[in-house]
Amino acid sequence: MNTTAIEIEENTKSFEDYAKVLKRRLPEFFIPFAAIAIVVILAALLWPATYESTATILIQEQEIPREFVQSTLTGFAAQQVQVIRQRILTVESINKIADKFSLYRLNDGNKPPDTEVALRFRQNVSVDLVSADVIDPRSGRPTEATIAFKLGYQSVDPNISQRVANELVTLFLDENQRLRTKRAANTTNFLDAESTALNQELIDLEGQLARFKEANEGNLPELYQFNLSTLERNSREVTDIGVRIKELAKRETELSAQISQLSPTAAVLLPNGEAVLGDVDRLKILRSEFRSKSSIYRSNHPDLVRLNREIAELEASAGVVETQKDLLREIATLEGRRTDLARKFATSNPRIASTTSQIEVLKSRIAGGDFADSETRIADNPAYVFIDTQLMANVSERKVLEQKQKDLQQRIETLERQISRAPEVEKQYQALVRQLTGKEVEYSGLIAKQGEAERSENLEQEQRGEQYLLIEPPALPFRPSSPNRKAIVVLGLLFAFAFGIGFVALREMLDASIHGDKELTAVVGVLPFAVIPYIENGEDVARRAAIYRKGLVIVAIGSVALLLLVHVYIRPLDVVWSMLINRLTGS
Amino acid sequence: MNRFEDAIARARAEREGRIGQTPNLGSTTQHDEGKNPRAEAQPREAPGELDAIPNPVHYTITRQVKLNPESLDRNRVIAGKHDDARVEAYRHLRTQVLQTLNKNNWSSLAITSPHETAGKTLTAVNLAISLSHEVNQTVLLVDLDLRKPSVHETLGIEVQKGLIDCIESDEPIENVLINPGVQRLVLLPGRATGEDSSELLTSPAMMNLLSEIGSRYRSRIIIFDLPSLLRNDDALVFTPQADATLLVVEDGADTIDDVEKSMHLLSNANMIGTILNKAR
């Protein structure tokens, strides 16, 4: 039931109804309104003005185009500004400024704690970026670029605001310059260190590679094919040699067989077919004949003499022909003969003595090495010599080939070993080469950057990089930047009005009682029979008049008191008046 | 006293069948300017009725009281003033009431309200006065608030006897009635007792009294000033007795809830409408 009544009530409200409500609750509206209005007006009048002094600093593009020298200080201008701002607005540096200008001193002359000073200072500093819509020259797209920034400081004293703003500008510009130079130098130094390190690495790698090459000399990938073909060739060669050796061996056997049939010394054939003994054989025969005869005859026997003479002649042409074997045989024979002689005759027998002396000669010849080598017979049989020569050549060839075969075999083994290891070696080699190449690329890149950095450093040092340019120094503000008194008053009054209305509305909402015949009709369903107004009697009238009078008195006294207070405690009234005029028309 | 006027008055009284008249002993009969001290006894429906049944024992007179204009003003009783613009509201009320009563042939009207402060007594008084100014109407105003009867206070009258005496002491009505100096208006006041009156309300004596009033004063309009509905059930008992009931609502004080509750309580009575009082 309640809700429908309320709904009907809400639907049938008209402007007059609202006016009636307001009229009824006028005090409830007026008091909050007045209270807030007074506060607002006082605030608007008494709020101390702050002045702000602002400088405009332009961010200049570097003079030398970027394509030629890329400044190392890429980074958005906005970021730059913020970074410098941070560096300047440290607690320490703020307090230096505050001390210089005696900011934020308390009434007794002391200064608040450092952190508080810093906090308040930061609140009074403003750094605003100025952007413009530009076309990015590199990408062609429209972007926003920061082209300048405004640096300002606000204070209740316009002079202070200007001076502090100036100080800030100086700090900003100096810091910017310092940072850029330092950063450019830092980059160069950094790159230098890097390139040195890299250089060292390169050297190490090259050494590594050289050592590797050395260690795997025959096995480097580029030799692989060569090794393969060499292997193949050697194998073939080995096979060939083997074949040839077999041949030679066969021939050797043949030749040996042939030569065994021959005598080294050729029997000289007379025309009648008789063989004449060779010199060597003759000599041997003569000697043995001499020896046997000398055991019988005396040395001056004509046979002996004749034999001696012939032996001497032959020896002169043939040389020493008796081998060691021959001599030993001869010694043995002579000793046998002596023994025989000793049995038959007395030791003083001259034949024994001569045999003994012959033995002694032979022995001394052996001891002295005065004999011929068994092999180096002077062969003069042409056939023998011919075949012997062939045989010797064969043998030596065979030996040579065998040696070669052995060598080749060894070489093949080496190659095979190498080849089997080749993939591994290749892998390692390639790895090393890659590393080296990579480092080389890095290095060349680094060298390029180094060059850039050095040039950039020069650019900064010659002050041709991105520069901050003060285009508008901080001016002395003659008008306060805040507060906006008019706005305060207007908005404040609006708010007071709204507040009053709100208060009334709230009260009205909370009021459950019936007001007016419309509401009553809504509840009852029919119009009331009559609406009897409030009938005032004499007392009511008197009371109203009394209240009215009292109200006037209160307002009058209150105003006077307020003015008095203002005059005594805040400012003299004539000053207030002129202030009012100024503020309301000026700000 | 004008003999001539006196004669005329007597003649009229006889014509109307009055039993007799003597000034009430102890009444506050003062010099009244132009007020006829005629007694208003009970008019009969049929002129001859009461002649036939005179009250043998009592010579009843309706007490006359002159009202003090200052106290009337102080008590906001303005319906008697002819030059006051505020009376227009009561005139309007009177017209509405009369129309309704006449249309339905009702003669008794109960006035009540949700709470005490609605001003129902004042409304009843002003309405009664206003009605009595209508030449063809005679009005009996009965104060049925047994706990705190205030009609006489509103009019600035002292009473020695009230409704309660009719019930308890069997006092005849005529002895209690008062004519408050307004033509065609008679008041049956209440007398404050300290007693708890709730049992009296439903007593047979009360019922008898009410029916007696109803029957004896049938040609008059009877206005019952009841106690407030939400205070206790006293009013509830009466309302079915009256032909019609009006609910007085105080502007800015009575809530929707109050009104709705009241309407609910009056569902057995014949509530014909509301009066918005103290409207601002």
C-alpha cells in the first residue's frame, strides 16, 4: 500500500509542489547554503596567491644530420628531460637551492627537515613537455615529438619564483651538457675496452686454429679428397709393386739357377777347344804346387824358383786371390804336413822349419787381413759376369721394391687412420672456423661502432649534438597563477546551492509525513473535504515577528563582529576592500 | 429587557413547544448585545410530541454562555467571524458536509483524527459554528472525548456537569447542555475525570445515551468530537454509531502510515472523507 501511494505521489509532483517544499523548508536550505557560501567566499578572498615563473627550453635537433653521425644519445627527448629532472631534484640539490634562497623557513627562522623541504619543493616545480605532431622522417608515419619543455617554479613571492626558476634552468642546462658529454665519452671508452677484449679473443682463436691445423696436418678437410686419392694410388702402387716383386723373385730364382752352373772365372778356350785355366785358378794351382813342393825341396830348387816367379807375375796382375778360407785350408794342410814331418824327422829338419815359417806367414796374413773377400772374386767369365750382374741388379731391385712396398704399406695405414678420423677433425675444424669467423664479424662491427662513438664524442664536444636552448627565460610574474578566485566563488556558490538543495531533498525524503492535499488524496483516494490552513492566533503572529526581529539583530551583530575580527586579526578593512576589488577584477 | 421582544420570544417558545424558561442559576449571563437569551431546548420532529410527554420532574433550561471573543481568538475559533478570509475554508467544508449529509439523509457526523494534535476539536467547533450559521440548520456538538474533553476549553467555557454525569449520575441531558451564544448551536460538553473511561464506552448506559441523543435530536445535525483513533479504541466504539465520519489529517505531521491505519480502523464506520488541517 505504501509504495503505490508513493508512486502516485511521485508521478504527480509539479513545479509548484517543489516550490512549496522549498518554501516550507526554507531555513533548512538557507543555513547550509549560507554556511558553505561564507566558507567559500572567505576562502576565495583569503587564499594566498601563488605566482609561477616559467621558462621555455627548446630541444634542438643536432646540427649534423643523423645519417652522418648517429648520436649515441638516442632516447626520446621526453625521457631525457625526465632523467635530468630526477637528477636535479634530489634531496641534496633541492636543499642547496632552498638554502640559497631561504625557502620554506618557519616562523622562527628555522628550516624544516630536509626531506620535507624536498617534498614541498618538488610540489612547486613543474616540468611540462611541449609536443608537436610531426612526420617521422624515417618511417613516414605521423607521430608526436617533444620539441620543447616548460620549467616553472611557484611561490607566494613572485621574485623568489623567478629567481628559483632561473636557478633551475641553469641547473638543467648544465646537467644536460654534462650528461651528454660524459655519456658520449663513456660510450667511446666502453667500446674501446670491448674491442680490445675482442681482439684478444680473436688472437686466441687464431692460435687455436693454427695449433689445430698443425696437429691435424695431413687430415684437414681440404686434404680429404687428396688423401683419398693418394690412398687409392698407394694401394694400387702396392699391388703393382707386389706383382713386380713376384716377378723379380721368379727371375732371381732363374738367374741363381743359371749362375750356379757357371764359374766366375771363365776358362779360356783355345781354338782347338781346350780350356785354359783362368789366372785365378792358375794362381791357386801354382801356389798349392809351390807349397807341396817346398816341403820337399829346398827353396833354391829351380822348380820352386820358377814357381815363385810365376806366382809373382800372376799375383801382380790378378791381385791377391786367396780367400781367408783358402788360407785357413792351407794352414791346416801345412800343419798336417809338419806333423807328419815331425814324426818322421827331428825338429831341426830344415823342411819342418820351412813349413813352420810358411805357416807363420799365412797366419800373419790372416791376422793382417791380407786376403781376398770370398765374394769379390774377380770374375772374368763374361757369361758369369753377365748373369751375375743381372742377378745382382735383380736382387737390388727387389730389395728396393720391397722396401718401397713396406713404406707404402705404412703410408697406407697412416692414411687410413687419418681418413677414419677425418669427420671428427672436420667437425672440430669447422667449429673453430665458425667461431673465428663469427668473432671476426663481431669485431668488424665493433670497430665500426667505435668509429661512430668517437665521432659522436667529437660532436658532443664540439656542441653540435642535440642541444637545449633557452628561448624564453623565466619572467617576473605580476599576476598570480593560482587561485582562480572567480572560479572559486562561482563554483563554491553553485556547490553551496546544490548542497542546500540536497539537504532539503534529503530532509524531504526522510520526512514521511503528508504534505499538501495532493499527497493526502494519493493516500485516501479522494480529495479531502476541505483544506484548512494553519490558523494563527495572536501569539503565533507575535512569535513570528519576534523571530524575524531577532534574526535581523543576529545578522547585524554577526556582520559587525566579523568585520571587526577581520579588521583586527587579518587585515585592515580598507586594505581588504582594495584587495577585494583587485582580486575580483584582476584574477 | 424589551417587553416587546420578550413577548415575541415567549410566543415563539410556545409555538415551538418549549416547556418553559427561566434564567439558569449561576450561569454567566452578562450583558449581551443583541443576543436573545432564549433557551434552546430540544426541538421535536413532530411539534406536538414532546408536549405530550413533558418532563414532569425537571425544569430544564439550557445554560447560556456568552463567549469571550479574545479567548475565541486565542483558541483559533474563527468560524464566527464574518470579515476573516480564513473562514472561507470552513464555509467550504460546511457546504461539502451539508451536501453529503442531505444527499444521504444523514444527521450525525463523527470527527476524529489519527493523533491528538491534528486539531479535530477545533475543526469540530468551527464546523459546528459554521453549520449553525446556515439558517436552516441547528447543530448539536457533543464532546465524546471522555478522557480529555476539550470542546468547552476551546470555547472558553467552564463546565460543572458533563456527559459523564449523564451516564454515571443519571443527570438529564438538558441540564448539561449549553448554548454558547451562537444561534442554533447547542453544546453537550464533557467533564474531565481522572478515571479510566474505557469501560464506560461500551456500557449500556452509554449506548442508551447515544441512542437517546440520536432520537431526540434527529432534526439537528449532531457532531461528535471523538478522541483520536490511534491513541486507544475509544473512538472505534463510537464511529459505527454515527451516520458519517470525517478524518482530520494534520498537514506535515501525520504520516501516510497513520492515515492508512486510520482508514483501516474506520472501515466499519462510514468514512466520508478527510480534512487536511493546519495546511501551510
